[in-house]
Amino acid sequence: MAQTYSITDLAQEFGVTTRTIRHYEEQGLLTPQREGMSRVFSTRDRGRLKLALRGKRLGFSLSEIRELFELSSLACEDPKQAGVFLARLEKRRVLLEQQREDIDAMLGEISFFANQCRRLLIDTGKAKNTANAI
Amino acid sequence: MAQTYSITDLAQEFGVTTRTIRHYEEQGLLTPQREGMSRVFSTRDRGRLKLALRGKRLGFSLSEIRELFELSSLACEDPKQAGVFLARLEKRRVLLEQQREDIDAMLGEISFFANQCRRLLIDTGKAKNTANAI
DNA sequence: CTTAAGCTTGACGCTTACGTAAGCGTTATA
DNA sequence: TATAACGCTTACGTAAGCGTCAAGCTTAAG
């Protein structure tokens, strides 16, 4: 019935090594079932892995990801804990907004330097070099 | 005439330790002048540091940042190298766009979970708990 | 004169996030 | 039956990015 995945299934789907997935389990980010010795991952594990990898690309530490997962579980079991989770989410939201500003600034700088480069390529030999390196 | 900065000036302005700035010099990201033994940073050094720190917040490695600085200098000296720099910039631009998508996705997930939390906080005791943990 | 503030160069230490064997069990295909 | 193919654990290795002394120079203030 419920879809399950082997460790290599997930590794291939998300382009990581099995070592990475085992490491995430060691760090408490994933809690796959066992079938004999082998790990059996549920769609929930898959969702967590997806989130974890996205978080990692955005610079979250594994321990912060674990903490968020734990807070989420706590919040669902005990509504009193929901406020704690909410606060942590809000903190991260602010950081993510700042990160987006960083990205926009960086994209602006990249297009600035790219334009300088294109001018250099076009003006080669024609006029004086007005470009300035970083 | 030209504005200069001490190592602590820059450390305080950007909220990093002097150790970090020295480390960046060791890694070839900064090349301050010397006045006796002390480092003297120009506005150009300051600009590089600012860029480097932004890059770091976005997950650039120090060696990639150094490479970009070097390519920029090469491009300005020799227009033939501008194409190389341009290509590297384009690669990073693509990654940054992807990163922005990650941020948007993550912000979406955060507001989803935040809404679940708020519902939990409001519905406490009233109805059944329909929230699902990650 | 000496004490403190700020600078320097080593150089070892630490954390994170895995990589990389080593050595072994299970299943399936040739 | 052997030889992959896939999985497991244990455990040392490693690269990046600084932290953290240690030990010493210099210059201004008390």
C-alpha cells in the first residue's frame, strides 16, 4: 500500500550518496524503519530528506534542521509547544528574507561586472580601458 | 586623501573577528598594504571584504570567491580573459536563481507550518488535531 | 617608566559534513 | 557455485573556516 523506498532509491532521486543519508539518520534527521537489517524509508522520510537537502542548500546546519523537525513533532503532539515552533519558524523567515536581499544584491553586482566584461570584449583595441576590477 | 582602515575598523564595521580578516588575507581574498607591521586596508579592500562576506552568507567557498576576484583582475588587465570571467559569472547567476527558488519554496513551507501552528493554538481543546508534523 | 591598547606572526584545536575504506551478511543472476 | 549487486556497521580521514592561545613589538597615557 504505502509507498516505501530503499536507501539507494532516495540517494539516486536526490543526487546524494547513501553515506549522506546514513549520516542524516545518525544526526537524527531521519528515522527509517528496518526490514531485517535494511532501512525502509516512508514517504514521510522522503519528505524530510527533501526538506533537509533544501535547508542544506540554504546554509542550515544539520542540527538546526533536526531541531525544526523535533519542534514540529512536539507542536503536533502538544499544542502548547506550537508557539515555540512558531517562534523558530519566524526567526528563520527573517533570515531567509535577508538572504533573498543578499541574492538580489549579488545578482545586481554580477550583472554590473558582466556588463563591464561585455564592454571590454566589444571595445577591444578601440578605446581606453575604463573597467575597474573588484 | 584616500580613506584607509585598520583591521579592527573593518572587523567592527562588518561584525567579524580580526582573525577572520587575517584568514581571508591568508586565503588570498584581501591584499592590504603594510605600514610598519600593521595592515592598512583601502576602500577597495573594504569592498572586497563586503563582497566576500555576502558570498559567504550565500554559501560561496573562500576559494571560489578568491577565484572570482582573480578572474576579475585578469579580465581588466587582459580583455581576452573577460570571456572566462563572464562565463563564471553566468554559472553563479544560474545557481543564485536556483537558490532564490529554494528560498521561495522554503518560505512557502514555513508559512504553511506557521498556519498549522496558529490553528493548533486557536483550536486548543475545541476540535480534533488535524495537523501533521513534518 | 610601566601599563594598557592594539598590532603582529605562528601554530595547534575544534566543528561540520561528510569521504573512504575495511570487513561482513544477503539475495540473485550467470 | 561463484561473483556481483546491494545493504550493513565501525571507524579513521579530511577539508573548510575559523577559534584560541602564546609570545612578542609599539605607541600613547598615567
